[in-house]
Amino acid sequence: MKRIILNLSIFIALVFTLSNFTACQKTESTQKNPVDSTTPAETSKNEKPKDENAKNYPPLPEAIATAEIKMIDGTSFKMTDKKGKVVLLNLWATWCSPCREEMPELVAMHEKYKDQGFEVIGLDSDDAETAEQIQDFGKEMKLTYPLGFADEELFRQFVKISNLPGIPQSILVNRDGKMTGVFTGGGRKVVDKMKQTVEKTVNE
């Protein structure tokens, strides 16, 4: 009986610990089937960088910086075109619950700092979702920031940085094209860290 109680206690503690670490798994074969993941919302690998000096921030990898990113309005851009702006690249999909939950916070940040050269860009990572579906979803969620697509190659490049084969995940890029934050999974802790880092980066 004592062993059963001990095992039950350990299980309850584990479930409670992992309850804040939520993401939707994205794989090439099951892109439209969200799976709860226990990916940590924040790891030491994702705390980039700790040095206060912006020159020491790691540069955005060239594969992402020079990728041609297509938007739902038919236009496209490269992150190299965004030099001088602070950009939060956010990967998501319409079926991802943690993605939906953080979107009001993304809208609030976009509106708060847009006059200071800050921009959220939401990139749908599900190749099966059309521009029309994304546009309708954006209206439903009252998204005020631009929306586009993250193709499989761009998604793979994100995963190389984040070590998370799922969504939501975001990379914050400063005015010099360097990464000041990588945010994986959903939850309050991740969003709060994102908001703090965005404010700091915008005001640098």
C-alpha cells in the first residue's frame, strides 16, 4: 500500500510539473493532429543571450535570414529586408490550442510597440492550410499583425535553433538581425518571458 501511495504521489507531482509545458507536435505525416507535448517551455539552450551587450547576441542563421517568406496577400519578404526593425517570427497553425492562447498577447505586443519599429509576423506551419483559411482564422482571432507561411524547410531551420519539432515557437530578432530570444511551447511563463524580452529589445 505504501508503494502504491508513493507511486501515486510521484505521478501527481510529475503531472503538475509538466502541466505548464505545452506545445502541439508538428510532424510531416500528422500536421493536422495536435498532440500535447512535455517540451520544456524554457531551457538553458533557449536563454539567448545572457550578456547585456547587444553585440554578443547570436546572428539569425543565414538560412532563415535569406529565406523568401511568402505572405497570404501574395507578397514575400526576407528577414534581411527587415534590418532596422525588431521582429518576432511566430510559428503556429489554426488547430494548435497553445498557439491560439498566446495570440491575444501577440496582438497586444504588436499594437503596443508597432510605432517603435516592432512587428509580429505570424507564419502558419501547416502546408495544408490555404491563404483563405488563414485569412478567415485571422479575422476570427482578430489578429492585427501580418500572416504568412512557414514551409517545411523554414520550419526545419527553426527546429535547429529551438530543438522543438512543434508549435508554437517564436524567434525575436533585433534591429541588427541578431536573435535576442527563442520561445518554445505555450503557457504563461513563456509568454511573460517573451513580453519582457520584447520590451527590452525594442528599447535597446
